[in-house]
Amino acid sequence: MDKVAAIEKPPLAGALVDLTRMLCFGPAVLSLFLLGVMLSMPNAPVWSALVRVLLLGAVGFAGGFVLNDWADWRADKAMLAARAHDAEYLAQLRKERTFTGTRPIAAGIISPAGGLAFALGLIGVAAAICLTFPSPNRWYLLAILGYCTVAEPTYCLIKRKQKVFPIATFFHAPLEALCPVAGYLATRRPDLTPLGMFAAIYCWEVGFNQLYDTIDVENDRLRGITTLSSVLGVRFVAGWAFTFSVLCTAALVFTWRVAHAGPIMLIGVLGAGALMAGADAYLFSRPTRSVARRTIGIHLTQLILVVLAVSAGVALHWLGIL
């Protein structure tokens, strides 16, 4: 039996990729780093820095996702057993983890020790990339990486102990909010631009995290986690997300103003913000899990639209068109 099970195990490479979840969330993650690095180069591109920032984002964030799976593997193992025949849950797993369709550590494909070693290896590579930047930029990046490395498993612990108010969400939001800050500080010194980006993505993540919990209610219940959607319902979460969508858009407008980024960024920010807030309002009118799932996709799309607008505006400025 063990021999058969071993043969049926997915390839290790695929399981490692699934641990990082970058095939699912990679575009949104990299868009955050690209937002910061593009705003840091308003006059001319520094291609080597841009490539290194994106590589740092991919490797560093992948390490964080692996740390998350490692910290939660016991709870995830119980959840996999409890929902082994839940078609909706299995479909969501397959969407996030293409090769295995499951959580590799919890499913026994990768050992907890192996998962931790993989996470620390990725973080070590990310630290090495940080050191390729000049001082003091390297120290900014290493400080951000160090905070995120500690914050990710701590977030998992806090979330398991929270009651109704989503304390863990506010603790976790800086992990995403620091991504564009890292992209900016890779080549620049601190000013109001990274502060505006931090505020914008912090608000985005606080709204998005609770939206994501609306389709994760059963998972959280099996883990003993209390969330806003499980206590106050999807309509309340829609109102919560709408509030933080408006705040996110306002912070992005502030960023546009202090960065002197040009009209294309403003148009993109306002258009994407209206799309996101409209989706939240529709969810408020139809508070179902299927609508919530589509709303999550729109929130991710909003990030990418903003980054495309910023990138287009900066690139046109490089060409002397704007």
C-alpha cells in the first residue's frame, strides 16, 4: 500500500511550486512591487534594478506563502480530512494549487521540516538579492524582509486565537502594503510616495482579507477561527470592503499627487477604484458566496489595472510623450 501511495504522489517540483502559490497569486504580488519600482523611476528606467526588484518580490513572497502553509499544516491536515468530499473546497484548492490540488505539507507530500527548509531557503535567496542593492537601500529591503518573515507565522497564530474583531487582518496587512514600499526603496530614499502606497495597499488588504474569508468560512470553522463573515454575515463584509475600497482609492490619489505621476495614473486609479467599489456595492445587494468569489477577482484586477496605468504613464514619460 505504501509503495502504491508513493508512486501516486505528485512530482516534488510541482508540490514545491504549489507551496508558493505563485501561479495563482503571482501576478497580483508582482504588480505590487512593480507599482513601487515604476514610481521610483519617473525619468528613466534602471532595468537591472527593475528586474532584481521583481525577482525579490517573487522569491520573498513565495517564501512567505510557504511559511504560511508550514505554520498551519496541523490545522490544514484536519481540514483536508473533514472536507475530503467537498467538491467546492476541492475546486478552490485546485485553482490555487495547480499541480497537486491540495496543501502539500498537510497532505504529506512534503514533510513539515522540508517545507520549513524550503521557506528559509527562499528567504535566504531573497536576502541575497537585497544585498545586491547599494547602501542604505539594501538595509531598507532587509528590514522589510525580516519583518515579513516574522509576521507571517505570527499572523497564523493570532488568527487562530481571535474572536470576532479581525485583529489578525490588521497585523497581516503590512505584509502586502510593504511590497510597493520595497519596490520604491530599492532605488530611492523614504518620502511621502511610499507612505501613500503603504496606506493604499494596507486598506486594500484589510478589505480583501475579509472578502476572502467569506468563501473560506467552513475552513475557518474547522480551524476554530472566528471571522466577520461567520458572525456578522456577507452583507456586513461587503460594507466593510466598500469602506476600505474608498480609503484605498483616496490613498492612491494622494500617492498620485505627491509622486507627480501624471494624468494616466489618476484615470487608472479612479476607474479601478470605481470598479472595485461597484463590485462591493453589488455584493452588498446580493450577499452570496458566489458573488463574493467574483468580487475577490475584481479586487485583484483593480491592483493590476492601477499598476498598468502607472506603468503606462511612466513609460510614456520615458519616451518624452508625457
